[in-house]
Amino acid sequence: MFYRIILFIAVFLLKCEISNAQYPRQDERNQMVSAQIEARGVTDAATLKAMRTVPRHLFVPSNEASRAYYDSPLPIGYGQTISQPYIVAYMTEVIQPKENFKVLEIGTGSGYQAAVLAEIVDKVYTIEIVKELGGQATSRLKTLGYSNVEVKIADGYHGWPEHGPFDAIVVTAAAEFIPPPLIEQLAEGGKMVIPVGSPFMVQTLMLVEKKNGKARSRSLFPVRFVPFTRQ
């Protein structure tokens, strides 16, 4: 009887360890959302839940994992970064995502923004120009079970017309102007969020809304993103 109890406890602890290994560091995610995101005014329930759910530390290089929940962007290699948690949350909230949305992301990077969107919307199409990052993101998203994300390695300037129009578009690299193909692929009533400005300088985060076939944009606030890379 004693050995059965010990065996039961051992199996229970092993199951807990495996379960915790899937999404560890929950306390850090909760603190990140509370101190960095809610405190700055993000209130959308679906966005906050997604930010608490996605294991950010699995989307950064292993040598940066200890800083995954810091209030800052982090390098992910190839001259690219994973955005500051607040920026990811804000750009998610501002497009007002819904469960039935089809969203296009330009600049997959590590796949983190795509994963956050995938927690909320029906389908995410994401484009990455850096082949190595695109391959890593595809594998990572698949391993984590994000079956509603499709990654394409290509020049994001042209968007993904065969899957458009999109209810929302999220651009995670700074463009000197808003690419016309992306405006064309934005659905009526859709929203696009995109940093616009010169590379390696302070840019402006813009919100573009399409109404009656016309795109109208407004400035949100200053940001600093890596450049929109072209082939």
C-alpha cells in the first residue's frame, strides 16, 4: 500500500511537471499584463487573455529567454526584433479583433504577434521575408498547436491577395509609406495598423480604416520599428 501511494504521488508530480512545462512562467505573464499592458490603458478582454496565454519566452532565442517578459523589445537574430509586449497588445487591440476575423500580418519574425492574434481570430496569414525566421516561426507555431496560422516566405509589400480581403492587417516593420497593395486587400470596414517613417529613426504608428472604398489614416503615437525589408 505504501509503495502504491508513493507511485501515485510520483505519477501525479510527473504529470504536473509535464503540464507546467507546456506553458511555464504564468506568474510572469500575469505580471507583464498587469504592469505593462493594463496599466497603460489596454482594456480589450480578448487581447489581455491572449497576452496572458501565449508563452512569450518560447518565441525568443534561448539566451534571451530570461528577459522575455521585460518591458522592451528583444533581438531574435537576422537584424530583427520581437516587439515590446505593450506594443504587441496595443496593435492587437486597435484592430478590434473578432472571432470570425481573417487577419494578415506582415513581418512574422519569431511568430509571437501571429500567435497572439491566433488566440483571438479565426485565421492568420503571416508573411516573413527572412527565410530562416520564417522557417523557425512555422515550426514553432506548429509545435505550439497554432493550426490557424499560415506562414509565407515572401516580400510582404504585395500582401497575400489570393486570401484577401482581410478584416484587419498588422504590419510589424516600418515602411516609408503605406503599401498600396495592402490597402487594396483591406476589407470594407477593415483596419490596418502600420508604423510609417524613415528607417532607424522614430516613426509614427498609423491606423488606416477603409470606408466606402477609401482609406483614411490617423496618427497614433511615435514608435521605433525595424525597417520594412524588400526583396
